[in-house]
Amino acid sequence: MSDGKSAKNKVTVVVSLLILACLAVVVINVWRAKHREVTRVEKTTVIPVTISPAITGELDWFTDVTGDLTPIQSAALYAKVPGKIIEEIFVEKGDWVEKGQLVASLEKDQITANLNRGRAVVEVAQTSVDVLEKDFRRIENLYKSKAAPKQKLDHIQAELDVAGARLKEAQAALKELDVLFRDHDIYATQSGIVADRFVDPGNMSNSKAPILTISNEKVLKVELTVPEIEFSNIREDLAVTFVTDACPGRTFTGKVALINPTVDPMTRTIKAEVHIKNDDMQLRSGMFAHVRLYFGKKQALLIQREGLNKMPGTGNYYVYAVKEGKARIKNIETGIFQGNRVEVSSGLAEGDQVVIQGQNRLRDNTPVEIIQNKDVEKNPGDMP
């Protein structure tokens, strides 16, 4: 019996030791977890950053847009008479022509023959009228002296009326032939450069296909698409500047000539047209223009462009602003981009310390250390 009690006591001791061992393991794990948390807190990294304060400053107020140069006037010349051989074309691409200048001619043999026949018919009709007029005057005098009856005078009057009508008909037919004869020659309808030539001598004329295109390159235009936010600022006669890739280092000028009175609801933009004098012919239609619409000066809240960050897939901008030693995300709305300066229309206040270097390592509320403070650049942006 004593052996049974001894065995039971041994089991109790073993169980107790196991329970104590489990409790020891739990205590050790809790201590390690707390120690790791303390260590993790102790290892929190402070990010070094460079900041630049948001300031209120003067900004050149402009909008940069792009467009293609096109001629203010462009005319396609067609043959009015179809089915005729084009005998001559007197100009080539690139030639300057004046309004009214003869540029092409169609074959005229048949129309010349018809014109000569028409002139002959008019001459015969005119001769008939002249003879009948003399007879009428003679008989009229006889009638007045009672040497000829009234019936004879009426008869000659009727013949004269018929002859007069035939003369008018012949003259009208001759006029039509004369117009048709002139239509066998093609004249420039405006002054300008021959931009293209589509046919050669010997081709048949086609009243539905152009022979030449004439472009007035001395006055060009650019059709612009302007954001609706500038609708109240853009106006007719507003001076603009622009550059082209074809003329590096040179800045051209023009004026806003036309403004569409409505906003496109799909794109939220307005159409405007700039006219440009091109007396020296340095520009050509088809060139790509970088246009700046300048509205003057304005006061704005400014930050450096390096501080901007963009939300992926949205196009919305945000910055990191340092407050109480931590970088905090600020969602902002931007206005004009000018050189390295950006207008902030909402989301920041003057004096906010914006991170411009080191933000790639930041998250909201990340501790930071300011290692440098830079002012916003004051130089205006150059032409695009």
C-alpha cells in the first residue's frame, strides 16, 4: 500500500514540474514579445529631409497650349468645264501667284469655233435690224406725208420687232459662249503660294477634282484648345507668343482673333484662333507651334515643383508637410506650373514646410529630421 502512495506522489510531482515548465515557457515568450516591441520602437528610423516653405509671391499668369499652323486662306482651283484636255499649266508648287493670274488653260478649238459662229450670227442679226430700221424710217416719213398706208408701216414695224428679238437672242447666245470661253482658262482666286498641283498637261479636266491648291502663307492661324478655367481671361486682341521646332531660338508673336462663345461639355475646353503675320515667310502651314497666352501678373501661393507627388492612377497631387517633427500628407490642388514653381490653389497655407527631397522614403506621420531649408525659386518659367 505504501508503494501505491509513493507512485502516486511521484506522478503528482512530475505533473507539477510539467505545469511549472509550461508556465515558464509562457512567461519567457511574453517577455521576449515585450522586449521585441521595445526594440522595434527603439529602431524606428528618422528620415532626413530637405524642406521648402510655401510662400505667397508674384507669378507670371499664362497658359501654354499647342496647335498647328494653317493658312488663313486656302483655295482649291477646279476646272469649270469637264472632259477637256488640260493644254497648259503655267505654275509649279512653291510659286507665288497673284489674284486673277492665269494658272492653267484647257483646249479651246471647239469653243473658239462656236464663238466665231456666234459672232457671225450676231453680225447678221445686227445687219437685218439696221436695214429694217432704215426701211421703217423711210416708210414712216411716207406715211406722215400720206404717201404710204398705215398697214405698210405696221408691217415694217412688226418685222423690225422680230429682227430686234433675234438680235437680242443672238447676243445672249454669244455672251454665254464668251463666258464658256473664259471658263476654259483657270485663274487664281486669291494671292498665295501654290501649295499643291494635282494634274499635268494632257490630263482630262474634272470639275469634281482640283487642279491646284493655293495657300495664303502671309497670314497664318493657329486653332487652340484652351482650358475652361481661362474662359474669363482670354479675349480678342490678346497678344500671344509662340515658338516652333522648325525655327529654334526664335520667338514669334500673334493675336487672338476669334473665340468660341461656348465651352465643349466633353473636354471642358474652349476653341480660340490666333492670327499671325508672316511677311518674311519664315513660317509655313503645317508647322507645330508651342503657344503661350499671357494674362499678366498675379499673387499666388507657391511651392517648388520637386515637392509634388501624384496619386497613382488618378492624377491628383499631394505633398508631405513637416509638422511637429513628422511628415504629414496634404492633398492639394494646383494651378499654374512655371519653371520650378507651382501655384497651390488649395490644401496648403503660407509657411507650411513642404518636403522637396527625401519624400520617396516617407509615409504619413513618419518622423523626419530637417537637414536643409530651401526657398522657392523666384525666376519665371521660360517658353516651353
